[in-house]
Amino acid sequence: MPVGFQSTLLLTVLLAIGLVFFLRAASKDRTTVVDVTSPQPPITVLDGLSSWLEQRGWIRDGGDVDRQVLRFRGQVTSSTPLAVLLSILAAIGGSCFGLVLRQLTPALGWWPLALIALGPVAGWIYRRRASRMESLELQLMNGSDADGSQLRLRAHRDELIAIELELGRELQLASDGSLLSSPI
């Protein structure tokens, strides 16, 4: 096998591995728990959070009075532009791999180029895995109005960042800031 084909084959295999890991990461569960405090009374903070979540399409899904928990659920949809991009990248990668196989084993004919069909499969896998039901929990950690509010929020990391950015100033929410400083 010529050196040029070996390096091209290696790069094509690495491209395929990268695509598989990207598909896994794009649909990975990123549920996080963060503790938040506010000097405002709990009823004000919970009402503000509840109305903001309902405006964003979250549906109230009950709760637990004994544990002081409110639950919300929402449907997360996949990104159509990302699904198209993944389909294009997988089709290009499949055709490159097919061309390399065709050069290495000419006896196969042009059949290896059928690997271009991997393109739509990658987009379909992403859309299927990324579209799912998410849940969000608000748990009141203190019961008295004297100390303000202490909440424990359990939700997708992106939703917690949106809460911190959009409601942080209005509801005077404070957390340890780890969500906004993390590179992930």
C-alpha cells in the first residue's frame, strides 16, 4: 500500500471517529444541579422563575409539597442546521472513505462510493437522539422569608445559564458562578 493511501486512509478513519464522538456529545445529557440564593422572599423568586419558564414553553409538571419541589417539563428539539451540517460532513466523509477503498482495492468497482449514504443517516441519528423530554426542578431549601431565598435548581446546563443571565439581575439571584466560568 503506497504511503499516500495510508495517510489518506488514516485521516479518513479519524474523520469518522470524530463524527461518531460529535454525535454522542451532541445528544449527551448535561443535567446539572446548582444552588442559588436571593435576598427576595421565596414566593417572589418562585413566581418569577415559574412565569419565566412558562413563557419559554416549559409546562408545570406537579411537584412535591413535603420536599418543597416544583417540577417542569419541556420538549427539547434538535437543531435543523446542525443536522444538515452533520449530514453533509458524513456524506463527504463517506465519499472520501469510498474513494480511498476504491483506490486500494479496484476490484470492488464503484460500490465503495455508496458510503455517501451515511450522510442522511448521521443527520437522522442526531435528530432522533437530540430531541427528547427535559425536566427542570426547583427546590426551596429554606422555609422562612427572613433569610431570603435558597433554591436548588436541577436542569440542563444551558437552561441554568439562561436563568442566571436573564433573571439574575431581576430576581437578585446569586450562585457560585461556576456555570458561567466553565469552558464546557
